[in-house]
Amino acid sequence: MDDDEILEVGSNLVKELEEEYEKEVPSIAIGRKIMDKLERLDEVALCPFSASVYRRYRDVNQFLSEVESLIGRED
């Protein structure tokens, strides 16, 4: 993705949230929207965002489980 595409995604995200919420937007709603967009656009970018910002995994096994679900593999 180039810078213009990232800006467009961000602008669309803000617009969607403004349409859905009248006043305050819960942080969980922002995180979910970002996760949905990243999953469709760039699964590689989804992993670090998910791990460090949104989900706060307890351990590496929990993180690996998320990665496996993204690639459609399960042990």
C-alpha cells in the first residue's frame, strides 16, 4: 500500500465511525474497525497491530493461534 491508499483507508474509517456514532466513539469500536480493514487489506500488518495494540496476548501461544487462524491452519 502506498501513502495515498493508507490515507484513503483512514479517511473512510473516520467517516464510517462518524456515521455510526453520534458523539463519542468507543475505543473498542475503533480497534475492531481497524482490525477488519487490515484483515482485508494486509494480513501481515494485522499481526503486529493485533499483538501490540488491540488484543494484548497473554503469551506467544495465544498469538500463534491467531496467526494460524489467519492462514487457515490448525494443529
